[in-house]
Amino acid sequence: MKRSIKTTTAVLAAALLAVSAAACSAPPTVTLVSKAESISTTSDLVINGQKVADSALFAKAKAEGSITLYSGYVENSEKEVIKAFTKDTGIKVDLVRLVPNRLLERVLSEQGAGKLGADVIRMSEFSSVSAMNKAGAFTAHKVPNYGQLDDTVKYDGGKFYRVFDPAFTFAYNTALVSAADAPKSWQDLLDPKWKGKIGTTQVGAGGSSASLVRFQRNVLGDDYLKGYAAQQPRIFDSSGAQQESLSRGEIQVATGVVSSVNIAASKNAPVKFVVPKEGFALYDYFLGMTPTAKHPAAAQVFVNWNLSKRGASVFAQLGEYPADASAPAPKVMGIQLPAMKTGLPHRGMPDDLAKNGKEDQAVWNQIFGYVG
Amino acid sequence: MSALTTKRPRGTEMSAQPAPQPGGPAGKDYGRHFGRQLRKSLPTWFMLVLLAVLILMPMGLILFSAFSSSTPRPGAIGLGGLTLENFKVLTSPQSVKALGNSVIVATASSVLAMLIGAALAFLAARTNIWGKAVIYFIGISPMFLPSLVGALAWSLLAGPATGYLNLVTRAVGLGNLFNIYSMPGLILVLALYYAPYAFLLIHGAMTLMNPDLEEAASVHGGSLGKILRTVTFPLVTPALLGSGVLIFALTMENFPVAQMIGTPGQIETLPTFIYRLMNAAPARGNEAAAVAVVLTVLLIAVTAFQQRVVMKRNFTTVSGKGMKPRMMDIGRLRGVGLAFALVYFALAIVLPVIALLLASLQSSPYVSKLGELFQKDSLSFWSLFQTLQDSAFLYAARNSVLVSVSVAVLGTALAFYLSYLVYRTKVPGRKSLEFVAMLPLAIPAIVMGLGLLWTWLILPVPVYGTILVLIIAFIAIYLPQGYRGISASILQVDKDLEDSAVLLGSTRARAVAYVTLPLMKTGVLSTILLLLMLAMRELSAALFLFTSNTRLLAIVVFDDYDNGALRSAASTSLLYILIILVLVVVAKSFGARSSNGGK
């Protein structure tokens, strides 16, 4: 027993030494989020010429030093956001990242027990955020630019805000598919040459999938879904797992979120997203502060920052559409995404999703022969 | 013997109460009698309360939620919305298919795991094969690899198109041969990582076996095959059945492998179905609970069947006589046996570790040819070092170690106490204790995790959000394994040995400590090791209980996988395995000391 462990260790060590000749250098990566153009932290917190917090609030926030964020947002993306926020403000963020549905369960349970551990909660899907709000998980906080935000951004007197919308389209593996061969439209994906080589997330995988299916049924029609199902796609439970499978080339084309594709590409994955001519889906992400926040000042600064011009710019650099209508559409990986007014981005509207969600799910499961 | 047993030792028998002495004050006597009754049934009551909180309450909440229209949350529990609606989900053709798949996968993989485990156990414990210590090491080593990590590694190894094995077969002109995302793939991966359970239990039983019976058979001219068939294997029936049922239940409720290997291949099983329902938008916890109830009933039936078989007969093989199991000469089969063990080792450990290493060193997630891996700058230790310094990883590592060591020690102690109450005393209600203790086996860990979340949110004890709640949860979930491990060896140790010590003036506790426990040493150590590994590997039960400060390694790996951060998942997995290895070596060295040098 002991000798075999020793032998194993020795062999492993030898192998490690052999490979370590291959260096320990960091693989080339791309910086996604650039630094703030201007920032002043001496009294008021002013970023890019916009006041994010007054001196009293900012001083308190710095004294608190950190916040706890519960987030349903993709972990890689949330980490980029946190990196930028901490760099700008010096306030640390403890992230509890859970897939949105588990997060909902967690928040409702903790709130019910009076043990809500979050200062701030980020969550997709209006229905889930409303459920949290109904349970009393949010407290009203008016951001400095509250007056300039329209009613699709602020809700219930500032209890929660829509901050940004990721774009859900499709992407391909550039090592396996040349730019010339790459599909340009959703209809192209029905070409027999993609049979068995494509992927999609299942309808119940979260707010993202729900919005995508809403878009597909609205714009492309049920026959399109039937055609897609006939292509025998690999069906994934999470968009993260699908993204990785695409990066590794297990599948060649798959539905994908622009920001996730952007982040994967920045880490050397051979992937690229497509802006299809029929358009694509947007889904909402919301943010709210909790009434039991242990770091109330820091939490307010975080919410303010998210809804500031700087916040919008950070999200746009990742590939998300900022909720603030005055902010420009994102441009990532050299591709300018179309502005909202072009009509190509189809935002999943809360009432539309609420009305059709159940039916979408049933229809999709039936078409794809899926358990759910 | 009969002389010894006429006088019952103290504290073991409830029915043998002396009648009140005539002439004494009857009332006082009655009171004393009643008091003694109460005192003697105290252990049972204490245990029942403990088990009620650990096991029954979470189960009750799950059962309740299966019949309710809303999931039970603190402050929102009412009997208002009782319904049978949730069970409708079971009638869909897809869920029938999921059930069918689960049964097929669990049956096939437990049969395969038993064959592997039993063969290795027999080779290591009872034959003259070369390198027995190595065989033993091979038999248990896949336990160092959580099935979660194994599944991750196998999807890297044999994923369609770009799995490393496919790169190899493509390089030699054979094309893509492997697709792990298939029924055989799922069965293989489960069997590989559950075979050690069979190995541990069967090996324990085989080393404790009294060789007299085999020798007798041999003296009377029985051939090796016949002795094995009619003496050796029948004697280890409890261990065989125990491990069989255990593996069946564990593979049936296994979530990580089903999710990582089955789901991509569109093979639904009940646990992934439950996970999906829980993860649906909005979460369908009630329907998940309904599915869980059905799965539970199914597994209780299997467990009950196994109980009946074990209870029917007396399997005592360790008595006061000294004994050393006989080593059988298997002749030329030694080579075959060794080859078998090495192939298993390659499939379960060597190839997966290589795959994880490559994946964590690759600077791009995509490789199309084997040669690309050896180009300049295509491999780098950077990610591995990043992970090693990552505070999230270090925190998770600390948590995992703390939780698993606590669970192993406390869980084994609890299991021993329980097992002792059930098999060595006649306290009333001991059968119900056993029944309750075995229940978690039949509940998918992921559902149990949710039940435990509700339980500890509702109970006015501030453990939710701490590491304590994870320890409590894992002890509850692995009580059946601990109990079964301890019971298998307590059943083999003759009760008369301990009773003799008591008769000669020892206290019961002293007799247990100096007679019973040393005789059960292999069993107890195996159980501690088993619980240590199980707790170290557990993912599903922790899914609902962890917080940012109490993330475990398994959670970090699964989240990385779920988020598509495969390189980080692979790096963490490798270090995860190393930590487990260190724990095992430490545990083993404890074992070696206590046995004066061991083998």
C-alpha cells in the first residue's frame, strides 16, 4: 500500500517535471473591461463625470468595506463586473453565485426564516424577481439618476431595477466551421449539413431559454422549432455547459449568449457569435437591495454603480445591452450589435412571458420530446 | 456455553426484569421498576429524537411538499393546498422513460460494479496473487476520485469528436470510436466508481471469514470452484447483498454522473429529472418531491427485501478461536487476475487523471489533433497554479476536509451506537431505529438536501449557513452506509466474547472497548474510511445548504462545470484528488498504528 503510493508519487513527480519544461506562462488573454476614463474618490464618488455616491455615503461604504452579492448571473461575467467595481470603488464583493432557480429557492427560504444573507441580489426573470419582492426581499433605494430612468428600468419605487439584457443568439466553433461556411441566419441552421452537430439549451433552463423560445415562436414560428428538433440537436441543461461543449468542438453550432461567447473567446476558445438577420432574443437581469443588508451603504453604492453610465459601459463591454435606453448598443469581438431601434433585438417582455411561459414550455417539450 | 448464557449480562435484556420482591413496599418497587424501565429505554428514546431531527423531519417536509400546492418554506407552511396534482407528472411518457432508464442503469451498473468489486476483493483477500497490497490499493483507489470528477474526466476522455481517446484513435486512422454520452458509457462510468463500495464490504467480510469451513470442504475433496460456490461466497452473502443494495441505491440516485454523462446523451434518469424539476423556472419542488416519493418507495422495497435475506440466517463466523483466512492457490489465473486489476486501474484512475491534467494545462479548450498538445505554449501550468492560489479554492478545500473528517468520526460513532443497540441489546423499538436509520438510503441526496434546508431553516437553532449544517446533513445522509458497514462486522463478531468479559467482571463499556471493538477493527476502520470518502465526495446534498463561506470542493467543481469553466474545473478536480489522497494516507497511518504494523 505504502510502497505503491510512493511509486505513484514518484511517477507523477517525474511526469510533472517532464511537462513543466513546457513553462508556466499565462496563456494570452484579452482584457474585456477597460478602466474608467476618469474617476474621483476623494470626497464624492464620481466616475466618468457622473456622481455615483456622495461623500457621506461613500465614506460609510468604504468603512463597511464589502458587500455580499447573491447572483444568478453567469459566474464568469459577474466576476468581470465585480473586478471593475472593486477597482473603481475599493469595495470588495463576496459572491454567492447560483443558477437563477436555485437562487430563487434560496432567497425565499432565507427570507422566510428571517436569515437573508445577501446585501444585494441580482436575478433574471421578472416573475422570479417579483416573487422575491413579494416576499419582502427588497427595500426601496433611489439611485442618483432615478429621475432619468424610464419605467422599464425602475420598479416598485426603486425596490429593484432592470440593469441590462444579455443577447441570446447562436455561435459557432471557428476551428471547425469557416467564416464562409458559418450560418448567417436562424434558417441556415436547418441545413441538413448541421444535422447532429448543433445544440440548444432546454426551454426550462432559465429566463434566458424562456426568452429565446418566446422569440423563436413569435418571430420564426413553431415549424422552425420542429425543423430544429429534426436536426437532432444536443440538448443542454445550462448555457454554460453548452458553451464549453461548443468551445471544445463536441458540437459545431449552438445557441449562445453574446457575453459568454465573448468571455470564452477571450480565454482562447475558438468561438464566434452571429447576428442573424431575423434578430435575436434579449432577456432581463434585475438588481435590488435587501432590507436586512449588513452593509447598507456599500450595497447602495453597488446599485448606484450598476445603473450609472460606468456600469452601463462595463456591461456593454461584456456584450450586454444596458437597460438605460440612452446607452449605446454593445460592440464586442469586432462586431457592432444592432441598436434597439433596429428592431433586431427582441426583448422578452415580462407580461408576454408570464402569459405564454407555460404554453411555450409545453410546446417546446412536446416538439423536442423532452422530459420537463 | 449454556452455563454462560443462563445468567444474562447486565443491561442487555429488557424482558428479564426481576419481579418486585415480596414483602417490600410495593409502590416504591414499582416506581423503581418503572424508573429502570425508563432508564433502559432511554437510549432508544434519545436515538429516536436524534434520528427524528436528522432524518424524519426532512423526509416529512418532502412528503408534505409532494402533496402540497406550495413548497414548505419558513412562515409559509399550511395545510391549505393539499393536492394529488403533483403526481400527474409521473404519468407522462417521458417520466416513465426516466424511471425505466434509472432501473436499467442502476441494475446494470451495480451488477458490473459488484463483479469488479467482488473479483478484486477475492483476489486481494483470499488468493496467492502477486502484489496483494497493490490489488487492495487498486480496489479502493477509485474512491479517491469522486464520481463527479470521474464523470468530468470521462467526458474529457471519451466525449464525441474531441475526447482524448478519440484523438488517439483518429491519429492511428481508426476515426472517432468513443461516445461516452450513451447508455453503455453511463453504465461504465457508474460501475467504475461504485465498484470500490463492493470491494470494501466484501473484502472486509472475506478477511474476517473463518477458514475452518473451507478447510473442511477441502479435506472432504471439494474442488476450488465448488468451495467458492458452496462455502466462501455463501458466507459473505450479507456483504454481497449489502453492497449490492447499497450500490443499486447509490447509482439509482447518483446525480453528478447522470447529469454530466447521461444528460448530454439525452438519457434521462429520475435524479436528473428531479434536478430539472427543481431547476425549472419557476422551481417545481412539489413535483420533484412527488417523483422523490416514488423513488423512495421503490428503494425502500429493495432495502426491505435485502433486510429479510440478511436477517433470516446467522452469519457469525468470528468466534473466540484464532483464525487466519486461508489463501487459495489460483495458479495461472494469477496473471489474469493481475491484468484485470491493472485494466480496471487504468480505466478508473490513470486515464481520467491524465485527462484532467491535460485539460487543466491546455491553454485553449479546443484541440483537433493529438500533436497540437505538444506544440510550444499549448500546455501551461499557469491555470493549475492560479487555482492553487485561489482563495475560493483554499477555502473550499478547508471546508471539505473539516466536514469530511467530522462526518467520518461522528458518523461512525453514531453508527456503532445504533448498530450496538440494534444487534446487541434487546431494547424495545430497536427495529424501528434500524428502519429509520436506513431510510436516507432510499432518498435521493438532492431531495434530502432540500428537506434538510427546510428543516434547519425552521428549527430555532442557528446552524443554517454554517459548516455545521453540512456536517449534520452528511451524517444524516450517510448514516445507512455507516450503519451497514458497522453492522456487517458486528454481526460477524460473536456476542459471547463480550459477554464473557462482562461475566468476568468487566463493565459493559470496557468489554466493548477491549473486546468487541478490536475484533471489529477492520470493519470500523473501513467504515471511517468509507464515510470520509463519501463526505469528501458529496455534492448533491450540499447543493441547497452551502453559502459563500461554506463552499465545498465538489460544489466548486460542479459550478465550474455548469458555468462552462472546464479548465478551472479540471484544475480544481486534480487538487481535489490530491487532498483526498493525503487524507487517505493519514487515515491509513492511523489504522496501521492501531494494528501494530498492520499487514
